[in-house]
Amino acid sequence: MSDGPRAAAGTICPLPALAHTHVLLGHGSGGKLTSELIEQLFLPAFRNPLLEKLDDHAVFSVDPSSDLRIAFTTDSFVVNPIFFPGGDIGQLAVNGTVNDLAMAGAEPLYLSAGFILEEGFPMDDLRRVVLSMADASARAGVAIATGDTKVVQRGKADGLFINTTGVGAIRRPETISAWNARPGDRVLVSGPIGEHGMAIMLARGALDMEVELASDTAPLASLVQAMLGATAGIHCLKDPTRGGVATVLNEIAQHSGVGIVVEEEQVPVRDEVRGACEILGIDPLYVANEGKLLALVAPEAAPAVLAAMRAHPDGQEAALIGVVTDKPRGRVLLRTPWGGLRVLDMLVGDPLPRIC
Amino acid sequence: MSDGPRAAAGTICPLPALAHTHVLLGHGSGGKLTSELIEQLFLPAFRNPLLEKLDDHAVFSVDPSSDLRIAFTTDSFVVNPIFFPGGDIGQLAVNGTVNDLAMAGAEPLYLSAGFILEEGFPMDDLRRVVLSMADASARAGVAIATGDTKVVQRGKADGLFINTTGVGAIRRPETISAWNARPGDRVLVSGPIGEHGMAIMLARGALDMEVELASDTAPLASLVQAMLGATAGIHCLKDPTRGGVATVLNEIAQHSGVGIVVEEEQVPVRDEVRGACEILGIDPLYVANEGKLLALVAPEAAPAVLAAMRAHPDGQEAALIGVVTDKPRGRVLLRTPWGGLRVLDMLVGDPLPRIC
């Protein structure tokens, strides 16, 4: 973070100058431009200790007499197309927010659902999405407790956008956060990466091939509870959605002030995803996942966490893919199969807009 | 509510047949079509005790050992234009959600903010909206604790949509709900109605006249705390936004199984609003407000509540406008200045789309 926003702490003006005069697709990529927007605009304007964490969730107490903490998180879903192999926007909207709560170590409790509909949207499609949300909520054990519906004129939206916001209960004392990674921590991933992003590209017709690819969209709260139950020593959990594994590890490295070295050969990628990525010229490390998590855990806890992951249906292909180092602070390095080390940066631009 | 959804309790299928094959603007009006969509689709699919209340907020406990209850509410804002006399979409997004919490008798604590931006949206406009949200949050005493930004391609949204979702703390034992009105209750309104809707129409150029009209957008939590502090006996609070006073009173009448008689002459309406409504052929009772509330209170509590409202800067022009009756159940009647009684129905269609 630059000194600009820090200097503005406690005030809402002056804001630092913005680097762009107009919103670009990349501002929604989850990568570098999204970070810039947050650090140059949202954070200085709204500054408060919760938002400053820059996690995908806020954690707070509502009752000083209780140890229970609340996790709170929001996501809008604009995925295109709304139906794709392995899921749809409704399932994504429920699982995405459930997962942001789970990454705080929280038990997901309640969701809100805000629909923005384009006039003329087929009611049968809306019904299909809503039933899919109901099904995903039941599977994740959350209730959709409140909602809102807005309709805009034809041509003023793209069919259907959904916001879900979630509330969860943190009943354990540990703080799990992107600010908590420590040198020596092991980096675990819960399974093969890149499936969601490539399933969306398939649904868009970007891949001129017959290929079996489906989104990995899934609720991860149960897997997280199994991991937390196995051992202490889980420092950080993140689901590598927009921007993929590379971007999320960069965020963790920056927030925690550590380096991270990823062993490229250890990162699980299915052949179908690898092939599709090659055709499109995209590195799977930058492709969105919707049912995978990264865990940064103390070295002595890593075997127990990995075993707990592999014993769970949503983590059977979990793998150890890297290690946290003290240098270079704030950077991620990739060790290639040939032994070389190269810098793995955050996502720049947005090769796959509207992936979620 | 028909028997259809009730019969489906606990299951997600079969859903009742929907009355329309495609989404209409009226499904976002807050009136009759919105109710149909909720009762025929969202409620049967998501059915749970919180959602069944059909309030603008859900209320739940997170810690059985504590008396504290949480209020949770969501709203998406698609107002057009985004800047209008008296406010903008950012201020509306903060105040609207703060007010939905306040109507549960809750102290607003935290908001989430989800932005959907259209590629090419001017960054200066975004900055202006964000600063306006920061200002409104500070005034209402809430923190924007977490957020999300998505960007869609040019032509796939209309500049800027904002979802805000709020969490508040209910520290009093009373249940304040649209299901709680009782025969004999007095109906109070906190000030003159119709200002927000007419300010939007002015901003759209629909009024070919020079007129001093500004949105009434304001946070109402402080007014509500003053009212609750004055006396017990407040049964129901509602802010008459989309669909206006007439629609909101119909919801209360239906949920509480009571009748409501409104004295047309007692309803405060500024001359400018009355004039604008006459030109547009719209009844001010159906026009959205964003800084007013309706309170249904026990008859013996009414004088104290009215006095507390009038002593507060946001309720100086509060008025007693009607009474709750035991019949006709579920209906609202309007007594005209000439002494006649006519049925005041919910809003049908949507004469003022994208008012919030």
C-alpha cells in the first residue's frame, strides 16, 4: 500500500489521484487494478479498522459479554453465461459467499439475496436459478433470510445479477487471516485448480474442442471445519476465485509481509484444464476456482491438515504446493520444473471478465 | 397468500405456476407484482421462518446465552439518474439500508457495499458516489465493513448499481414487525410524503416546471431510538419507500390481519409535491419516500410517540393520519375530505421505475 491512503487515515479527503479516468474491465478482475481501486478510493473514503484488513470478510463482535464473533461478507455475481457446465449463477452466488465466510473459520448461518433483473428476463430461467440457490443453501446449511428484487429496463442490465451477503459465527479463538502467514508455513491447496474459469470459457464457446470440463463450485465450510478440528496452526485460508492462486498468494504475501515460493510441479491441474489453458494462452495459476481453498499452516500442523483434507470428500486431491519464506517480502516466486525461480505477479488486466 | 406456497412448506417443489412468462418492470415496483414474485417463487423456494415474515429485515439470535438479537437486511440500488436534487445513489444506498435496520428497532452497526460498474463509467462520478456513501455512513454511525466490486462490459449495466446489506443490534425486548398491528393502533407518519419520488421525476426532466423539490433521503435510526425511548407500545415501523404509504399500509394490513383507515386530509404533503403529482397524474400516497417512517402504535402511546417525533429534527412535521380497525381485514380504506370511504389498494404496475 502506498503512503497516500495511510496519510489520509481518519479523514475522507483528500483522496489520492486515481490512475484511470474511467472504469476498466480490469477493475473487476480481482487483480492489480481491483487492488488499486480499493487502495486509492474505497479504503481512504470508508477507512475503518475492519475494512483496513482487506480480507474478503469483516469480523466483529456484537456482544462484549460473549466470545462469539461474527463474520460478514458480500459478493455480487455477474457471471456470463448464467448457466454453465457444473453450475449456474445461483449456485455460485450461494457457494461464493458461504466460502468467504468459511475462509474466516466461520460457520455460515444466514445469507441475503439481492436480485437485479433485466425487464424481459425469462421467468423459467429465474425459477431455475432460484431453485438452484435453494438447493445450494440446503447443502451448505444456510438459510436465505432476507432479500430484495429490482428490475431495470431492457438493455440496462445483462439478464440477471445477484448479490449475496453472508453472516457467520466464529466460535473458535484463532484468528484466521491473510495477515497471519509466517515464514516456514506450508502452502496447501485443496484440489486441482482452474476448473471454474475454464468451464466458463467452454460455455462461452471460446474453446473449439470436445472436452469434459465442469465448474468446481462447491461449499467449503464443511471441509474447513474438518481442517480446524484436526489441529491448531491454521494461519490463513483463502479461496482462489478471481485472479486465481497466483493473485491470492500475492495478497497474502503483501499483507503478511512474507515471501511465498510455489513449486509449479506440485500444483494439481487436470489435463483437460491444462489443455484448455494452453489453447487460450492462460496460466492456470491465474484462473478462477469456486470450490477450492488455499491453507497456510504451521509446518508441524501441515501433515495433520493435509490428512484431514484428503479424508474429506471436498479435499481428496489436496496437495502441498509451497512454503512461506521471510524474503522477498510481499512477493511470490514460482519454482519451475527446470529448477528456475521466477516472480509470480498478481493478475494484470482481465483475460476472463465476468467469471463470477 | 394463496394456499399453494403454504402447502409446499419444507419442500422446494412443486412451485406454483407463475403468472408471467417474463420479468416485467412492475416486478421491481415494490407493489403487487413484487409481492406475487415473492409469494410464488422466492418464498416457496427458500422457505424458512425468517423469510416467511416478509419483513424488510430478518431478525435472529447468534448466541443463545445472550438476549441480543441481530437484524439483517439487504437492498440493491438502481436509481436513475444516479445524481438527483437532494442526494445521489450512494447516500440512498447507505440511508436505505440503515432505515431498514432502524425499522426493526435495531441500532445499525455495519454495512457491506457491493458495486456493479459498467465499463467506461467516469471515475470522478464513482469518487463522488463513494464520498457521499462515506459521508452518509458517518452521519448514520455505521461502518462500511466489507465490499465487492464487479465490472461488466459497456451496455451490460447502466453506469452503477450498488447493493448494501446491513447488520444491526436489537437491544430491546419488543418485537416490532408488520405482523404486530392491532385494532385501535394509531397510524403516525414522520413528515410530508412523496418528496423522493418527485425529486427523481424532476431529475429525469419529467416535470416541465420550475419547482423546489429535493429527495428526503435521511437516516432514521436516531428518530426511531428517540421514539422507542419515549414509551412502550410501538407495534410496527415501516419506511414507505417503493410503492409509497398506500402499498406499505396494505402490507401491514395483510400481515397483521387488520383494517386501516387513513384520513386523507391529515396526510402531510408539501404543495410542490402535490402540484408535481397532479401534473403527472400520480397519487402522492403511492410515491416513494426515503427519509420518512410510518409508526403503528397503541392508542395510549400515540401522544408520547408523536411528541417524541416532533421533538426530533427528522420528525418535526409528524402527523396522526389514521387508525387500525378490526375490519375489513387486510384492506386499507381512505376517508376523503368529503367524508367518503374508498379502498386504497397496493401499487399495481410501476409508474416510477428505478426510483431507488
